Amino acid sequence: MATRTPASVRGDLITDAALDLLAERGMRGLTHRAVDERAGLPQGSTSNYARTRQSLLEATVRRLAEREARVLAPDELPAPGASPDASAGPDGPALPGPLDADALIAGLALALHRYLTHHPELLVCRYELALEATRRPELRTFFDETGRQFREPLVALMTAAGSPEPERHTLSLVAWCEGLMFSCAAGSYHRSVPTEAELRTGFGELLRGMLGR
């Protein structure tokens, strides 16, 4: 495990405070001074860490991605190319096999349910930053690059699950997830978060339709 430096610990403190402010006050409430106050740091600390608003926004996007990854990339998801029934190779390790669709469905449902029930404030932060990125081309580029860490593993999972068009199917999967997340976090279903079993049903209908199973 890598040793945390004082600078990295302070950076996390600052960006976590920035996320708290985004969820509570929106983009207008995110200022260097407000972050200092929320983090309990001397005035000027945030400016020393991120001198411009752009650099503060980029650091906040990066921290959001780190925290989302803990929720949306759970250990329960099977590794691409790994099958519970994969046979052993000549040197011992299991040979790659097709991804079990049921395991993928269960893992996705668990991750999404955990996000919706325990971390809705992160979704609000994501929407605030995504909207700001539509007005700041330099942030849009950074925001999209950061988002690749979630999209690319899904493409690999869809490929391993046997999708004939993994890129297109990943777009449909992401669009379905994002639509559901927005509805439950900020839309008309914010008081009706689906159960994990309901999410498994939804993912099953979606993925089996894509995969022809």
C-alpha cells in the first residue's frame, strides 16, 4: 500500500470539501474561500493547492472519479474473460472463458444499488460538474478523459459477455444506467429507488436483449 504524503492527504481534504459544497450549494457555492472554511483550513490553503478555478474543478472531478470507482467498480464484478467454469491451463491458471451473464447482471445491480442508496450526493456532484463542463471546453476534455476509466472496463465486460457490438452496447448500457441514476437522484423517482432485485431484473432484460439470450 502506497504511503500517503501530507500533500495528498490535504488534497483529499480539500477536494472532499469541494464535493460537499457542490452537493449542498451547487456550483455557485464552490469558491476557494468556502472550501477553506468547509475543510477547516487556514484561508489561502485551497488557493495554494489549486490556484485557478479551472484547476480546482479538475481536482474535484478527479476526486469524484476516485470515490465513484470505489462504488461502481466492486470486487463482485467478474473479471473480463474469466468464467466460473474455466478450465485449468497446462501451467495451472484457469484459461479465459466467456463471461457469465448472470454474474455480470448481479454485479452491476449490486454496484448501482449501493450508489443510489448510499452515495446520492456524489450523483448530484457529477451533474453539477457535467453541466459546468458544457460551458468550459477545457473542463469538458478533462471530464471526458476521466470518465474513460468507467467506460473502457464496461466495453471489455461486454466483449467478454459475447456482445457482437460491444461499443454500441456499452453506450446503451451507460445511457440506461445514467437515466435511471438521474431519475432516482434528482428526477421524478427520487423517492422510489429500486431494490437490488428490481435492478437485477432491469439489467437482465437489457443485457439479455443485447446478447440474444
